[in-house]
Amino acid sequence: MPKRILMTGASGFLGRHTLPVLREAYGADNVVAVSSSDHDLMDLREVERLLDATRPDVVVHYAAYSGGIGANRTYPADFYYRNTILTAHMFEAAARRRIGKLVYPMGGCSYPATAASPIDESQLWKGYPQDESAGYSTAKMMGTVAARSYRRQYGLDTAVIIPGNMYGEFDNFTTLDSHVVPAMIRRYYEARRQGVGEVVMWGSGQPQRDFVYAGDVAATIPYFIERYSADEPVNVSQGEPTRIRDLAEIIAELVGFEGRIVWDRDKPDGQMVKIFDTARLAGLGLSCRTPLRDGLRRTIDWLAANYETRGDGLRL
């Protein structure tokens, strides 16, 4: 059982779901949570000072520079550079200080654009990621190289996880920079509030995606801290397909939007099927069980509770 855990990226989406899990599992006094407002982890000396001051047994390294497709298209070099540095600095500093365990997440967007669904972990290096987010995706992929390299040279024990398409409370609901679930929730929520009778969605609605509630991903972290010790990354998702059209109808129903949903087929669908293979996760005795409707209801309730104040984390 670890005595002290350091979690970076604590103010981020997954960080806010994971922090209460860690505090419950290991005790609030044994978990140190930091964010970019506390420490500049782009500075190696600052990373070293942080580890020397907190002296953790385990580091859960969520700190990353992330954003939606619009931001990735505009600033691809920034996404590549910053995430490369954030990854390299923590692995280097943690290894040299003989940290007992490092848990590192990367995104499903790092898989090749041509990956065949269900996407298993062996496909990770078999092609180039979607071009729009390749700067971010390839930088995060290097975490798998770092994990193997630092294990071999320094004995650093690392667990690399690959969450699927996460959604949940604390997500990014910005108009131009959010992913599909928060974007849909906000559109239908505002349409209902404003009495709009029609919402136009891009594409045919036929693509299929694999959605996972962020709280389920967070719940697996103690296992990866205590029991997983291998070079191979692990997909953490539900492994179940949901059509975008069905997702839209479920969200509209849960939000209470009673107008028309119009599909603009002149707009692109993107990749038609992207589902994650969860056999390796199941082999560890783990699963992500929150039903889609239940997770969406929690997310919608959170947005409704925070919409008026536009409080910290809502990022409207």
C-alpha cells in the first residue's frame, strides 16, 4: 500500500473524478493534488522541486496540454511540444528519484486513423493518428516508449492506460472546443432554454463511438497503482458501440428538448466506427459499468447546476 501519492493535473476533467477516489482509497492526508496554477511542470527544476518536497511513493501524472479539434488544428506544434516536455520531465525526474510507481494516461486518439475496430492495444504503432490531433496524439504516445525505456534503465514501474471517449461532470463545455458529448448536451440544453424548435447536427448520425463515464476510469486507478506492473498499455473503456444519432436522441430526451433534430449530410461524418477492445481490461478483472443513460444524466445535471454561475471547470 503506497504511503503518499502525488497527482498532477488535479484541476482537469479526469483529475476531478480521480481525486476523491484516491482520497477515499488512501486517505486525504496521503494524497497531494497539484495543478498548473501550483507548479509549472514545463520547467524540469520545478518538477524536481515538487517531487523533493512531496516525496511521493506514487505519481499519477495527468498534467497535459489538451483541447478540442479546433485548438489542435490551430496550435499543433504547441500541443506536440508541451505534451512531449510534460511527459519527458516527469519520467526523468521520477526515475532518478526512484519513485515506486508512475501512472500515465494517454488518449484513444493516439491510435492510427486506419485502426480496425474493435481497436486492441497492439494496433497503437501500426499507423499515423488522425491528422487534426496528431501533434497531441504522438506526443502522448511517447509515454509508452518512456515507460519501457525507464523501466529498462532505472526500474521505474509504470502503468499506461488508454481511456476511451470520456464524458461526465467537469467536462469542457466550450462552444468551439468541446468533444461530442458535452457539445451535444450544451446545444440541446440551450435550445430548450431558449425555446428553439430545431437543432442541426453534422453528418448522417451513423458513425459509432465507444463512450466511457470518467468516473469509471477514475475507479480503476487504485488497481493500476497497486496491482498492474507491465509494459503493455491497457484500454479503459466500455467497448460498446453507440451511434451518434442514438446519442443525440438520448441526450435530447434527457435534457427535455422536444424540437426537431436535423442531420446535415453535407457535413463530414469522420471515422465511421471507433470502438475499443477491452479484453485486456476484462482480463484484469476490471470493467467500466456505468450505463450511458445514467452517466449522461449525471453530466446533464451537473451542467444544469453550474450553468448560471459559469463556475470553475465549466469553461462555457
